[in-house]
Amino acid sequence: MTSPPWRVADGSILLYRMFDVADAIDLGAAEALAAAPKSRVALEGSRTRSALDIPRPPLHLALGPRRLPFGAGDRACEASVHLFDYGVASVVYTLPIPAGTDLEDLIPLAEELLDNPTPAIDAGARREADEIATALRPALERPHAWEGLETYTVFLVRAFDRPARADELLAQAPLARLLLGETSPTPLSEAERNDVLKHHFSYLEDDLAVVDWNSAFVHEPSGIADVPELLEFATAHLLELRYYDALLDRELHRIYDEMERSGRRLTRTFTRRYLELQRQTAALLLELSETIERLENAVKIVGDFYLARLYQAAVRRFRLPAWQETVLRKQKLLAGVNGLLNDAADTRRGELLELTIILLILWEILYAFLRR
């Protein structure tokens, strides 16, 4: 027997576009500079306060109404930006879901958002982030522009047109197809469907969160947005790791090139270039260590409660441990390079000292002959 359609009575789609705009952001200074309506993001639910600690909650800036381009035409939305102290600007577009919309009817939109590039939306979000970064420049530590970005989509439903239990939604609603943006008339394989739906969480019988690697479905009758905000934290963490992974790749190649050029130019005497490279690698190691510590302290797990488990599952789903391991491995490699530079500098200092001693001995011999 076919179940009746799941029609949304109250819901919205949250589109996240995240950019790394600086090494760090002084959120207090940014809050003082911002002219837009602002607040600090704080997780609201009572089940959050006993499970998670967010020492430096991001700054929320309301940007106002916008229109986003889609294949079927422009759609109205509300724009905002969340600023994280480790240098991330998260632009959020909130699209209302018209009352009475069937979840099935959202799948073509999900395909457009999840399966296809969205250059117009991405470019518009980048302009928003750049304008915010320019306006708040005094609050930014070493601002920069990086071409990378991270995206995430949350389908947030606060109410359906009838009471909905989590087990009913998992069994009857097209959640796997929605989160994959799969419009094919051929049903998903059971293995694929199970792989998407196995990452589901519920606290009460009538709430549900299904977390996939680039999208999530959240049914939250209370209206509290804790789950989307936690997923935003995890996605911002992923963006930072990707940024530093790319930065380390670039810096390691540059340092190797500089070492090779320095070695070719001066093979027997000490060069200041080694000292300069040492300073640069030491500064990068310090910056990276501070960033890793800042990321690790962004959300502290203080209990094994519902949202803490959900956050940890999202971290695993986004493969954050693998990214962090890659960054730490390259950090160790950079430390090794710094050691090589130190050894090279010591060798050049020793060679210079030996040459100086030889020259002094020769001068003593020559001076002795000249005196005679």
C-alpha cells in the first residue's frame, strides 16, 4: 500500500557557502564594527548545554532578503553570514518551503543543488563574504583570498501536514533520494538507501536528523536549529583543514624550490636565505599549531548525549579525522624540513668559520714573512 505524500507545513532549505577569509577573526571587534543586525550564535536546547561547550560562538550578521537563480527561475531567500574566530565566513541562504510542498517535489531542486555545480550561487556568496571581509577588515588577522569553498545543504522541516514519527519518515518518506538528489525513476538500491539512512538520530519519537556527507534532513517540531548549526560547525572545520592542507602543499613546494636555488647559488659559504626560510617555516608551524588548537577547542564534547553523538557522527561522516591526519602528517614533514634548514645553516656557519680560520692562519704566515 502506498503511503500518502509527506507534505511540508512549515520548513526551509538552508544553503551554506563557506569561505576562508583570514587567519583569524576578532569576533568582539567584528561585532563592534558591524552595522548589520547581529547576535552570537548559541545552541538553544537544554539537551545541548549538558553535552557541548562552545567557548567562542560565531557572530551572526543578518544581510537581508536576496534572490537566488535556479533553473526554474529565481527564488526569494534570507541571507546571513556566520563569522568563526578561526577565519571562516559562512554565508547562509534560507529558502522557505511553500506550505503544502510534497517532499517528492523537492527532489529536482535537491538534484540541482547537490549533483550539479552552482556557480551563480557560489559567486554571489563569495561576493557577500568578500564585502563582509572588506567592511570588517580591522577585525581580521592576516586577511587573504582562497579560491576554495565548502558547501552544505540542510532540508529543515518544522512541521508536516500531519503528525510524523521518526520511524514513519525513515520507512515511508523519500529521504535517501532527497539527500542524494536522485531523480531517476528507477529506485535506489537497498544498499545505497541503507547507507544514507543509517546515519540517523532521534531524541524524541517525533524528531529526526539524517546526516549525509554534503546534505542533511532535519525534522524538528520544536523549531530549534541546533542540529543545522552543529552541522555548520563541522563543515567549517572541514573547510579549515582543506585550506591548511592546500597551504602546506604550496609552502612545501616553495621551500624545496628555494632550498634548491640557494644550494646552486652558494655551495661553500653561508647564506642569509637559509635563515629567512627557517623563520618562514617556524612561523608557519606556529600558525598551524594555533589553528589546530583553535579548531579542536571550537566545540568541546563534555558528555555522551544526543547532540554530542550527532556531532561526532557528522565529524566521521565528513571524514574530518582523515583530513586532520593528512594535515598533521604534512605538519611533521614541514618540521622535518625546518630541521634540515637548521642543519644546512649550521653547516654553512661551520664552513664560514673554517674558512675564516684558514684565512687568519694564512695571514699570520704571510705577515711573518713580510716582517722578515
